[in-house]
Amino acid sequence: MSEVEALLGRSNRLGADPRNTNYAGGNTSAKGSVTDPATGRPAEVIWVKGSGGDLGTLKESGLAVLRLDRLHALTEVYPGVEREDEMVAAFDYCLHGRGGAAPSIDTAMHGLVDASHVDHLHPDAGIAFATAADGEALVKACFGERVVWVPWRRPGFQLGLDIAAVKRDNPQAIGVILGGHGITAWGATSDECEAHSLEIIETAQRYLDEHGRAEPFGPVVHSALPAEDRRVRAAELAPVIRGLASTDSPQVGHFTDSEVVLDFLARERHPELAALGTSCPDHFLRTKVRPLVLDLPVGAPLADVVERLKELHEAYREDYRSYYERHASPDSPAMRGADPAIVLVPGVGMFSFGRDKQTARVAGEFYVNAINVMRGAESVSRYAPIDEGEKFGIEYWALEEAKLQRMPKPKPLATRVALVTGGGSGIGRAVAERLAAEGACVVVADRDGDAARAVAEGIGSSDVAVPVTVDVTDGPGIAEAFRAAVLAFGGVDLVVNNAGLSISKPLADTTEADWDLQHDVMAKGSFLVSQQAAKVMRAQGIGGDIVYISSKNAVFAGPNNVAYGAAKANQAHQVRLLAAELGEDGIRVNGVNPDGVVRGSGIFAGGWGAQRAAVYGVPEDKLGEFYAQRTLLKREVLPSHVAAAVFALTAGDLSLTTGLHVPVDAGVAAAFLR
């Protein structure tokens, strides 16, 4: 096995276990010899996890490769701790070859330590020691001379020099606890390094288990709501909280009511501990320095909770502005936003927010790490995070700002949450796939749960798309679908009323059941969906889009089509009525009028195609061509064309357009809008 293969295997194993490090936290390295293609002579290099990425999924492309001789030469030009940020740019001049990841701030820690393999990790047990008020004494008591305490220092070149000196002066040591930060371990081989990392983590956890107090957060002062009540209350609050958290920039949300969170929020001391904030830089970069914590009794009336959250949110924003102004210097980056990333509601759970679902979910996971750290530190000592000024220095670090600036430009529908009815096939599937491709989180809703699941899984992970099974004629079922949506992503911004069916019969043969079924699914169904959509969007207070997939038949009188055409005309007028009613809430309502979509259509495959082909006297497999030939453009309408219209209406360029119907029919003159 090559050094790189061993490094990647070790990294993936360590990163796969949350007890060892958090998502995208920490880095690993290996040193070895390669042949320099420019000279043909051996060259000593270091492979080290680059900036960004995650140990659990690290691949060779995520490694930075640097020349050790040039990296060590930087010690001769190092200008001192006041200018150590300049050294990150100098790492680029140490790179061996092209490609690979950008070197991270921790490169010096790995390169300067005299060991072939180095791990830097953020285990909860290790950070509990790192944030304890008497951490140095605890490290001595727990590890003896085998692990050395290193006082807090911001990650960088000087910290690399410090750890290198510790390794040189303590030959018996296998690693260090970094005050306020995490652990670093080393070894002569990859296996030895991994074993040392695990030894530090497991020894620390064992010490906490054996010496820690049973209830470091104090006694339970209230119980959580029962599971179903908790879920209902969380769904009621999620859009409200997401709207508040999106005051400065739109956010996607995540909710968790894990036992760790509920127990913390049930305890007497949770308000004072939460106010201290998180400590490890990886934690507060994702969670902000502290969360917003609701201070009302569990089970308080919803209206009181909403009003109090608004008051606390304004106070949080003012407090954050003051924090920024206390510590910002003339060359600090501009304030990025004063809204909370973590909102804690006792008895209910935790709401976390980010620029996408993964970021929001990971922020919540990091706060769970922070709870574990607080529990460990408080069980054997007193939780003492790094001071506020140091936190600001990390949060508004020029290097962190540069990392943010390197991030790709967000897609047009980034941060938007879409719910598409009839999303399991045909037009609905194409719409769901297009919205997701443009950056939206998508809830695929369909009465066929297996179809909805297949579409959602085809789009991606649950961070991108989730399925819900719902019959749009069922009001309580629709309400439940929206509860699932807001618990998955924090809210809903974009709803596509696409669910439909059709029965082609002349007036004399159309039964009352035929009429009722089509009006229940399309007229009543879209009304019920829009009603729930408006409720969620109004709670969020950040506007939204409702799009109806109507039909050219809403304005065109085709033969043998009275029930379907009338239902579509009902939908078309709902667009106008709701656009007029919801405009003051910033909710835009528009429609798309397709011609018959034959290929890929669930409706046509379900019998409608055969019925319409019989009406027009053409073979069913020629129906799409027949429709195309009667249009001005002589082109067949496909599901992707309808999806493109939905995207055009919702992507931002038509932000002042509401009450509009967009024909997607290749030009059916008889269906021109008047």
C-alpha cells in the first residue's frame, strides 16, 4: 500500500466515526519520497488534506502536495505571529506539481512536526478537556506524560512551530491536546498514528465516564412535549423561525429533536451554558458564537411563542451587531449577517440554518458536538470557552473570508424550497428535476409513494429531495405533506400545482363521478394545496411562488372534454384570484398552459392518450405528432418544456410578474390569451 493509499484509508476510517471528528473537521497527513520529474532525483513531500472537504469521504484530489524542503525553509522567512496569515499564501510556493486541493491553515502543523504521519481531529471528548477551565491539569491527570497540553493559539504557522517544539522536547508523547481546539497525534507509520489518535480519544472519554458528575447540566426542570405534539409544534414554528433567520439572507432550515438536544434543553443550566457559546473554531464558524434560546415555558400558547421569538430575534440581532462593533477593525470584513444559525426551543428541539440543507444540517450536528463538549467539561471541571475577541478573530479572519469568496456562485434557486404535486411522473417529475438542478430543495409529492420515492432518490440525497405520499383531494393529508416539507427544509417557498388526470368523453357520456373526480383532483386539489402553501408562506414572511400547471384547454374549447376543460378553467381563474389576494404578502401566483404532453406523460399513459387519439382519428403512437402539426411551430411539447417555463417564472428575472399564464403549446392560435 502506498503512503497516499494508507493516508486515505486512515482518513476515511477516522472521519466515518463522529466520536473522532465532526463533519469536514480536522486534517491528516503523510510524508514520503517521490521522484521529481524536473530533476529525476528523489524529493521529500507531504500529502495533507487541503482546505475544505471531509475526512470521511476524502479522495486523493482532496490532498495538497508540498515539498518539505521548501516548507521547512519558510521558518527562515517567517515574519512572526503578527503577520503569520501571510504564510498561507507562501504555501503555494511549496506545492509539488499542479492540481490537488488548496493548502489549509493547518498545513504548518503537519509539515513542521517531525513525524511521518500526523492527525489533527476534533473529538468531543478531546475538546471537553480543551475547553475545561483547568484543562492542563486534567490532561496531566488523564494522560500523564503521554499527551501534552498546548495553550490556545489561533491555527496557523506559529501553532505549527509550537507543536513541533512539543514533539521535539517530549519524545515520550504521542500527541497533544490543543486548548480550546482539539487534538493532534503522530506516528512513525500510518497505523501507529491512527492508533495514537484513537488512544487519545478513547482515554479521554473513559476518564470523563469514570470521573464525571452524573448531571453536569443540573436537574431536569421540565419534560419535552410528547413526540407527536412536538412534531406538530415544530412544524408550526419552523416557517416562522426560518423567516426570522432569513432576515439578512435566505436560509434553508433543519430540525432535530434528538435525545441529546431535548435533554440539554430540559436541564436547569441550559440557558447559562448556551449563553457562553461554542468554543472549537469549527463549531462557532458554523453555529455562530451563541444560539438564540426561547425562554418561555414548554407548551406556551403558539401566539405567545411566536411573539416572543420575534422579540428575542431582534435582541439577538442587536447583540450580534454590538459584538461585531466591539471587535471589528477598519480592515475587518463587513458583517455577514446578524441572524442566528441555531435556535433552541425547550420541549421541542433545535432549528439550524444555512445556505443549503447540508450546511443547515451540519450546523445542527456541530451544536450537538458543542453540547457533548459542554457536558464533558462541566462533568469534570467548568466549561470555559475561548474569549469573545478570539472568536471574532476566527469568525472574521481574512483567511476565512477568502475561503468564502472562493465558493462557487449559488445557483438561481439556491435556498428555495419547492413542493411539486404529481411529482412522481411526467410533467411533475420534469419540474422537480429541473428545480433541483437549479439549486432548489424539492419535496416530491405524489399519491403513488413509490413513484415519489424513486424520483426523489434519482434527484439526490435527502439534503436535496424528499418524497411525500399525498392525495391532493385529502385536506388533512395535504396539511401533513406540508408539515413534512417544513420539517425537512424549514419551510416552503415555491409550490407547483401539477397533480391531474383526465377522462375524455362527450357531454352525454360524462358521468357525475367523472365530473367530480376531475374537479376534486384539479380544482379542489389545487385550491387545498394553495391554501396550505399560503399559510406557510405567510408565516415565513418572505414571499413565495405558486405555479399552476393548467392547460391550453383552460381557454380552448376542444371536443369531448367538458369535465377536464372546465376543471382547467377553474384552475386558470384561481391563478388570477390568488394573485390578487396574495400579492400583499409578496406571494406571486402564475400559471403554465401546455398543449397535450404525450411523451413521458402519466396522464396520457393512463388512458387519456387512447381516448384523445380516438377523438381525432389517429393512432395513439402518432398522437404527439398530430398535436405538433396543428401548432404554428410544428413541434411537440415535452415535459422538459413545461419545466423550463416553471423555472423562468420562479428564478428571479420575472420578480414583478404575477397573475400571468404562460402558453407552452408551440403556438395553438385558438388558445391565444385575450
